[in-house]
Amino acid sequence: MYKIDKSIDFSPLFDNELVQVCVSLVSVILVLANESNILTNITLQCKYNIWQNGSIFLSGHGEEVDKSKMLVCLLGKSIESVSVVGADTLRLNFSDNYSLDLIDDSAMYESFVISGQIFGLIV
């Protein structure tokens, strides 16, 4: 909805480990924790791609329960870097050669929200 500002400093997300995946009928919540156990939540109601070793492993949407439960493959993995791809995609690069693309696919509603004590973003 709001597009992704390429000038944002995403470094507060680095080294955060995915510790919980919550799947509902309308969204997915990913819970990240840093070394101090400060939590950051990513709520997604958008299209996403999971990449493994440079190839798309799964494409889905936050409202697709059967596909969204596959996000557990990222549990225990840590964010190594974050990049903006094009005007509508935020790529979270995890350890073990996994990546997660969050795609801003709505002109009317928020696609995903990152919220926590150390970082916040609404797209």
C-alpha cells in the first residue's frame, strides 16, 4: 500500500532469529528475537516467496493456510541481510541460504507490518 522506502536502515533486523510462526485464516505472524530476546513481529497479508539456494521453493499468500504453514522451514534461521527488490518487494535473507520475499500486492490495504521495540514499518 505505502511502497517500500529504499533508504530505510534495516540493520536492526540483522541477526534476529525466527522463533515462532503463527498461521491464521487471514494472516501470518512471524516472531523474531534478537540476542537480548527483544521481539519483532512481521504480520503479512500479502504474496510471498520462499527461496532456497537461489530458487523459489514456495509462492503463497498470507491467507493460504496450507502454503503458509510451510513458513516453518524458516524457524531457527536468522536474518543476515535485508534488501528492497524493485518498488514492491522486501527480501529478508536468512541463514542457510533461505530468503523470504514480502510483496506489497495491495493498493488499498496494508500488505505487511513489521513492529517491535527496535524497528517498525508499514507497507
